[in-house]
Amino acid sequence: MIMKNKEKNDVQVMLFEKIQKVLPNNYTLVDEISERLEISADAAYRRIRGDKRIDIDETFALCKQYGISIDDFVGLAEKNQIRCFYMPLDLNDVNFIVYMNALLTNLKDIRKAPGSEIIISASDIPAFSFSLFKDMAFFKVFSWSKSVYSFSGKYDEFIKGLDTDAFSKCHKEMVEIYQLTPSTEIWSANTIDSFLKMLNYHYETGSFCDNKFPVSICEKLLELMDTLQLWTENGTKYPKDTPFKFYVSETGIENTFVLFKQKEKTKCAVKLFTINNLIVSDSRFCEEMDKWLRNLSQQATLISGASARDRFKFFEAQKEKIRLLIDAFE
């Protein structure tokens, strides 16, 4: 019985060792455990040392918080497999704000760790770019609800059923953190195309009570292009001069990947459907994705901070697409 208890405690110690590895350097394990389990520092120390067993609820809470699989501790982990976190997003069941807060949590985590950055491959417009313009984000959520969860109403009806106050609060915080976080973004000449096609489709199918609305969305998209062009010219994000690198891929982008890169803990968001993601924290996958994104950037043209001619040509071509759609609407 003594040996059996010791084995259980060894497993518990192993769990805390795994948690320690994913914490930023400026975080202390005892403070984290004390806060997450809502216990005293002394009680946290006893659990970390293995003197006090954690119960199943505590184990679940810690594994969920730090992206650790319980399977790893019972011999079910496979070397050739990775595990993903996916949260179904049905507006009839789970409010979209839950998804926004999950994305915001990843941003907050990366913001805490010095030397962290976001690396994005953009097959379509990334969520962080949408976050700069609230109306664009609202439309994206509406389109997602129509295509994935068969929302049958018009845009105006959808907005009335959305908690816009909570959305706006989360949106504002996301914008502030994104602007303060260094990022590398890889776009292509086709990155905005799917958004334009989506907007045109909903216009032609009568999704808007006010047909001036899609024009206003296009105008926001033009503002986004102006913002990105300014950032690439300066090599920094406004208003805090945060480092910003912008590449244009000539070979196209296969998918939208967002790498939340940190020294101690890296996560990758793999875009699904219109807006939601698979979140992968497996180090093998993240290392492979980091290498792929770096290679992709080497085959692309860096237009931030230099290459004025390439920068002008790229953004002018994108703006021309938007202007043509505005003409079609009017």
C-alpha cells in the first residue's frame, strides 16, 4: 500500500513538473497553483511536493488550464498522435462571446511572456485584422452562423440577438493586446478574396435590410488596407511602435495558421470553417508549424520597412478589388 501511494504521488509530481515547463519564466508555480485551485500557498506547496494528493476535480482543472492530457499519465499517449482542443460553436447553445474570450486568453498569455510573438499565415483575413473594425467582425460572425449553423434570418435580426455590449468589450481588449504584441503576417494576393465573395453573396441573396450596409463594410475594408499599408511602411503597429513584419507570398497560402510563439509554451490555432479553430499545444506540431511558417516567409516578399514599390503594388491591387465591388453595389 505504501508503494502504491508513492506511485500515485510520483505521478502527481510529474503533473506539476509538466505545468512548470509551460509557465513563463516570470511566473512561480506555487502562486499559479494557489490561484487556480483557490488554496493557500502552503496547501499548494504540499500538493506540488506530493505530500497532499490532488482530487479528480483539481486534476481536471489543472490539465484543462494548462493543456495537459490526462492520458499522458495513464499510458495512453501515442508517439505518432497529437491532441487538439476544439470548442463547438453553436449560437443556439454556446454564445460566440465564449469563443472570443478563448482567443483573448491566448493573446493575454502571449502578452505576459517577454520575447513572444504571433506568426500568421493568412489564407483569408485573420481574426485579429477583423478585430480592428467591429462591423467587419459582426458580419463575419453573421456569415459563419449562416453557413455553419443555418441561421435563416437577415443580418439585422442576427445583430439584435447578439450580445453586442459583451462583444464590443472583448473586441476592444483584443485590439489593444494585438497592437501591443509583435507579429509576423504572411498574406497573398488572394487573402481578401473570400471575404469579398462572401459579402457579395449575402448582398445578392438579400441578407441586408439596408443595401448601403455592404458598401460601408467595403469602406471599412479599405480602412484596414490603409492601416496595414501604414504599418508595413513603418515596420511597426500604431500606436505603440510594436514590431510588425508583413510578407506577401507568391505561391499562395494553404490555410490560416496562427502560432502563439513563446519560449516556454507555444500554441497553434488552425482555422476551421469560417471563424473557429483547432488549438494545438503539442510541441512537435508547433515546432513543425514554426519551421513551415519560417520557410514560407523565406519564399515570400517582405514589404514592411522597405520595398516601397512592391508595397504600393500589393495594397493598390487589393483596394482596386474592393472599389470594384463597391461600384457593383452602387
